[in-house]
Amino acid sequence: MKILVLGATGQLGSELQRSLASFGQLITLGTHDAHYYCDLQHTNELIKTLKQIRPSVIVNAAAYTTVDQAQKNPEMARRINAVVPSVLAHEAAAINAWLIHYSTDYVFSGKGSRPWVETDLAEPLSVYGQTKLEGDLAIQASGCKHLILRTSWLYGKNGKNFVRAILQRAQTQNHLAVVNDQFGAPSSASLIASLTAHALKQVMQRPELGGLYHVAAHGETSWFEYAKFVLEQAHLCGIPLRVMPDEIQPISSQVYGALAPRPANSRLNTDKFCTTFGVTLPPWQEGVAQLVAELAQ
């Protein structure tokens, strides 16, 4: 069985290479050392590559995730986040392949405090959220066999993420201020990749289980409390810090002043995924503590 992974060198893609290795022949797309190379900005090239490979499973871990840059460059964000998934879905339907795709909490407005369920109305606040929603809708409308896993606050061992950014700032700056009015669940790329493999095994035997699911670590926190936890773990691991956990300053989103608005409520209700696939999700603190410990080595 051929499994094609797009975005294989990113935070999630690198973990997917590990979790999906036992399924069959793993082919990565878009890496410079891969056998197949494809610029995702050129959809004709992408279609040609898909027809050449004819994978049984297409895993799309590629996305334009720089939220503020997406506000400045909506065309590029739309091409990667909406057009590419639409092309993948059309080609997957044509060859009867499974399409695994990843979505985001940013498709929601962030109103209220109730965790979002899959059937809630999506009302994105930003170009990033809007383009990701367009990708989701295109896949659902295509008729292809699919799993859309909507997650939140992703981090991993590779690439840029909140954990690395907070550690770097706490080691090099004398003051640190973090937003305290946005809430969600930090979710590790390792966890999402492992859950992808778990769900894929089941949907390949029972295609009716395909669809859209919310998947994130258990629990909730604010970016401020998240940052405090990261620095607490760093201190326990002996990482030298110039800003200690109790010295972080909480600020509002309005004061922080990001270019693109972020949802205040990014809580995701994961009951559907847990019930369907028989899993219990770990608390968010577990994965964060593990990553900090790894970075301390």
C-alpha cells in the first residue's frame, strides 16, 4: 500500500512518518530529498504527481499556518489551505483513495466558553481560519473517502512552536508578557500522528467511520498559564532562565495587538472521536512536559 504524505518535514509531518511507517510504502512529497518533488503552488504539477503515484492514502499535513502573514497574503494562504485540499479530494475520489486532512480551531468565532462540537457553525475571524474552512468544505463536498481531524494549539519537536518560542524568550529577555484571554488545549504532533494511525486502521476496515472529528489533548488552559507551565517544567529540568514562571505578565489580546484576530474560545469537544475510535486522550500537560524534558537534554 502506498501512503503519500504532504508536508512531511513539518511538525506534524515528521511525526506522521513515524506513526504511518508500518502501513506500507511511505512516499513524501515536497521535501528536497524526496523521490517526488512538487511545488504546491502549481496544482497541475500536483495532479500529475498524484496520477503517477496513485496512492491508497493521501495524508495532507501541509498548510499555510502563519496566521498574521495570511492576512497580508490571502492568495497564497487560499492556494495552500483551500485549493490544494480541493485538488487532493478530487484526485482521491477519482482513484478511490483515502484523504487524511488536518483542520484548526481557528474556523470558529471563539464566542462563549463551551467546547466546540463538529456540527457547530464555523465563523472564522481571520484569513487563515477562512481558508482552512474552505479546504474542509471542499473535501466534504468532493465525495472522497476522508478523515478531517480538527485540532488546536499544535506543537512538536521540529519547527517553530509556542514551547520553543517561550523558552527562547525566557532565556534571552528580561520581561515576558503572554495573552491570558484565549483558551484551548495544547496538542502535541506526536499525539495527533499516533491518533491518525489509530483512526486510519479502523476507517480502512469500516469506511462509514470517515468524516470530521475534533482531536486535541484533554483539558484546557490559557496561553498565559501554558507559558507558566512551560517555564516551570524548564526550571525543574535545569534549563537556565532569565524570566521565572511567576514573573510572566498576563496581558489581553487587545493589548497584544496581533494583526489577525484569534478566537478567545478554542476549546474542542473530542467526545465524538473518543467514542468512535475507543480512545482516552491524555492531559495536555503530559506532552508539554515531555517536550520540555527532551529540549533540556
